[in-house]
Amino acid sequence: MGAKAKKTMMKKLKKGSSQLSVSSRKDEAADFLPLEGGPGLKLPEIKPTANTATVLYIGRIPHGFYENEMEGFFKQFGTIKRLRIARNKKTGKSKHFGFIQFESSEVAKIVADCMHNYLLFEHLLQVYLIPPERVHPKLWKGVNRWYRPLDWVQIERKKHNKERTLEEQEIGGRHHETGPEKTQED
């Protein structure tokens, strides 16, 4: 670095410090100073966004605490818009987690604060607010339909008793034979 470059940098620093003192005379103080010198800069003010989350994740739901019981229990906090418990598609049994959507975000925040780590039937409930951008669009798909388990016995009975062609009967008959014929060796 040459002598001229050093002198110009020192002038810039002095100029920056005089501008900084000008900006410090105002009511506003600078948030940070640039490394190269220069005037102090003020960060733009970020207004806190209003919490609009109304959906709660509820984990570790105990056995026997299903939709009707959950609705009755959480109704004490406020109006429930939608409620869904995750279930196994084949058996219809609970997967022990679910989602609740309340009408207002304030109620949802209160429920999340009060019910997190709440001991219910020897299970500690895990309750978290889900931000609106994290809620999947298909989360509430089929929420109003009640699960009706499939009658697997009837399905297998129909499959077993269906009409078969001659070829299918011959193929089916071969599977029931006793096995390959044994030859006697001398």
C-alpha cells in the first residue's frame, strides 16, 4: 500500500468519524459502524409479525383419547375449527398424534403453553404451534369422514369364491397335488 493510499484512507476515516458525530448528535444512534469507516448505519426496523398460527400438533396421545374425547377436552379453551387424529389406513388404529385448529391464534397459543408436557393417562402430551407456512394443504383432507374399517374376511371370501375359467381351475388343481411323483429305484 502506497503513502498516497494511506493518506486518502486516513482522510476517509476522519471524514467518516465527523459524519458519525453528526449522526450521533441526532436522536437516533447508529446500530453499527462499517469496517472501512464512514457514517454509522441504522438497521431497518422490523416489526414483529403477528402470530397467526391456529394449528396445533399434539403428540403422544394416549389410547382411548380419540376425536370425541379430544374435542370435549379442548373445547374448554375455545372454539375448535377442525380436529384430526392420524390413523392407520388398514386397521384404523390411532397413530397417537393429531392436529387441532382453533378459531383464534390467541387461544391456540394459550393451549400450546398450557398443555405442553401435560400428564394425561400416564402420557406427557407434546403440544406445539405450527406456523401457517408449515401447514400442509392436504392436512385436513377427509377430516369430516369417520373411519370405517374394511371387512377383510369378506374381501378374502369373495376372492376365494370368484368364478374361475377352465384354465384357472386346472392351474389351481395342480397346486393342490401331493407333489412330484416319486420313482422307485432298484
